[in-house]
Amino acid sequence: MPIARIATPPRLIMAVFFMHAVIMWNWFPRIADVLAKLDVTRGDLSLGLLGSPVGTLIALFFAGPIVERLTPRRTIIFGCAAYCFGFALPGWAWDVPSLFGAMFVVGLAQPMVATCPAAPTPCSPSAR
């Protein structure tokens, strides 16, 4: 079976959301480890974790134009790499502001990955 029949746009979209689920599945149990490493209260940890939604809200304004400029395929490749790399950063955080910055990077990358499936693909009715 040729690779073109396997890597159809709907399957690539499913792969993106599967990757997101695997990353989150790996991240949630590690939050306790980050809490223990930073030796802060849960309230301080929550302030550091707020970096992700703040980054997401900022990136949502720019996600559409970036997808249009780079094309959905390139944006998915860049976004997935940045998203995976971003989730490695909280493990290296040394205090709450650095955790906020690491989660901010995650938040910036997440809309790039999530916006691409909404872009018209050759199989979608809006592209015809």
C-alpha cells in the first residue's frame, strides 16, 4: 500500500490529536514531580502553570495567519516539534517564573497544532 494512501489528511489530523493525548498523558503525572522539585506551595505551582493558558491566548491571535503563511503541513511539523520540545522545559524549571516561561512556550505552540486541522484540506468540502 503506498504511503500516500496511508497518510491521508484525516489520518494526519488523527495523528496530531493522538500525539496531543500522549503528551498530556505523560505530563499530568509529572506535575507532582515538578512540585516536589521546585519545593513550592500548590498555589505557587498554579501560578507557574498559568503560563500555558496565557501563551495560548496570545498565540490564538496569530495562529490563523501563521497557518496561512506556512501552509498547514509545515505548521503542523513546526508546531508538533515546538509542542514536544516545550513540554520538556518544565522539567528544567528552577523557580516559579521559569516554570511560567516554560509553560508559556507550550501555550504558544499548542494553537499552532490545534488550528491546522481546521484549515481546508484537499478532502474537505470547503477546499473544493
